[in-house]
Amino acid sequence: MHRTRTLWAFGIILLLLALASGIFWFRENKVNISQADIAIAPLPSENNSLQGILSATSAENSPKPPPPPVSMERLKTQGCVADGLLTEYNPDQGEFVSLIDRSNCYYLHRAIETWREPPDFQVIEKNMAQIAKTDVVYGMFLAEAISTKNGYKNEETGHVFDFREMCHNDTMNDWGEHTCKPTFSSAEYRDYLKYITRRAIDLGVQSFTFGQIQLQESSSRNYAPQIVKDIRKYAKEKGVDIVIGAQTGNITDAKYLKLFDYIEGGVGIDSNGNIESGPCLSRKGNCWALLWSKTFSEKANNVILHLDWTGIMQDDLDVFARMTAQKRAQTLKNLYKYFTAKKMGFLMPYFGVLNDNNSGCYGPKKGFYSPDKAYSCQDENVIDGILSGKL
């Protein structure tokens, strides 16, 4: 009996040893197999791996490279009035974008419009992404007309601008109900300008034009120098080359005019496309300045001209739209050749406001001009020929 128990105990011990050895062998070989699998496994592809996802995310978040420096020569010889292109002023926005994409325009003047409406940068950024042309300079207009309605927010600080604090005294409703003329003397207005110009620079906008600056300035004209300096400083910090211009009216102070890279204004044509020789347009009151006159041009860095528009029948664009197609073509050729020969710029009309009762050609609606072949004026080929040097 004692011997039987001993044999049973010895057998159990042998069985336990065998089991332990098997487990150890299995674990050893499992580890070795896993290590071998790891050693020969291919590296994950960037197209379908975490590494690829991280790389794509990093690219999306990396800062956008600054645009190339502005060519003032091209700005004066390949400039186009593309009013509200990025702020969707045109009732046929998709056609407007297509028109610009197939054009020979380098400079898109007033592409961001702020007349009686603060800029919506989400809309602006969306429209910039829709434009295929890359070799362009976008312009922003800093209008002399603002809305007095509140609700516009500085997205960085959360501050809601008080537009009534920006107004010149006794200018309420001067540009229509709930509008006024802003004044540089208002700290609130200067903060607003700082915010919108910086947001625009961040998006790559490179030209800023003050509308009728004489209406925005104080009587001593002592604010523009610091405002211009601040805009230039921020652009330099961001590595964005910019130019700053202004509609300076009949200001003749050379020191003030040379604050700006260019001064800008209308031409003042008659029904035959002719221009006057004096410093002021005779058919308008006060002195509607003709900036190519030596009275102004010799005191400025550069002069840029265009067909002026405000929706009044006697404005350049309205007069132009009432001409025959042949007369319009000849007028554009004459003006472009005349002013560029004087080293001044002449901007081609790509969009602007017309009087609703104008009996001439028009664009997407009676109140708007467009050279697009899709509408009645059809000046597109002529303008492209002039800008390309073929006409």
C-alpha cells in the first residue's frame, strides 16, 4: 500500500513537470514568433497610416506663405475694378468669379467692399478659395460710409463695435438711413480699421484704399500718418508686402499725399470719351479733382484712375454705358494709352453701379455694369486685348 502511494505521487510529480515544460515551451515559442512577425512586418504606408493623418493635419495647420511682393508697374497696367468680388456685391456671383478667372487682371481693386457694410471675413475667405487665379493682388476699400447698426464683433477680443461712436458730428443718415461718415478722430473707428485691415492682411490682401479721405480726416489731418504707419507695421511683421492708397480729392499738401503709395480717383469723361484739361471737373460743384493734373500728380507717388461710379447718371460709368460698343472700345483704348504713357494707372471696369434708369448697356441687372460676354455690354474681349497688349 505504501509502495502504491509512492508510485502515484511520483507519477503526479512527473505529470506536473511535463505540463510545466510544455507551458514554458509554448510561451517561449509564442514570444519568438511575435518578435519574428514584428521584425519582418512592412512599415505602415503614409497614405493609410497615423503618420499620414498627422502629416496632413500638420499641413492644414501650417501658416499660409505670404503672397509675392506687389508690382506697382503691373498694378497700373493690369488693374481692374472688381468691386465687391469677395464680398458678393454682384447678384451673379458665380459668373463674376468666372469672368475674373479668365481675365488678364492682376490687380483687383475694391475686391473687398466696405461701403455701408462691415466685411464678413468668412464670406471673403470662401470666395478667395473659389478663385482659380493665383497671380493677383486683392484690394480692400475702407469706405467713407458706414452703417450705424451694431452687432459687428471683433472675433479676437469679443468686443462689439459701437458704430455710432465712429461718426462725424451731424453726418447721421448722410448716405441713407442708418449710415454716417466716420472720423479718424474716433478711437472706436481707429480700432475698427485696425481690426479689419489686420484680418485682411492675414488673408493675403495687399492693397488698401481709403475712400474720400478728406471726409474721414480731422481738420488738422493729423491721424492718417499713424493709421498708415500701423497698417504697414503689421504687414511687415506678417511678411506681407502691401500698398496703401487714398481718394484724396482736391488735397494738394505734398507731405500728406506722399503718405500713400498711390492716390486714386475718377476720370471725368464726356459722352465722346473726352477728358478736360483743368484740375477740377467743370460739370460738378466744388472741385471734383482730376488727379492726373500736375496740381495733384506731381505731389503724389503714383496716380491711379478709373471710370467713377456712384449710380448717378452723370458719372463716368453711366456715361460710358450709354455709348455704342465701338465708342466704348475706342474710349478704353484712348484712356489706357494716354494715362499709361504718363506712368499713371488706368483700371479697367469689371463691375460697378449704374443708375437704374440708365438707357445704355448693363450687366446682370440694370443697376450694374459688367463687360461679361453673357450680358449686353460685351466689352470683355476689348478689355482683355488692351490688358494683354494686343490692342
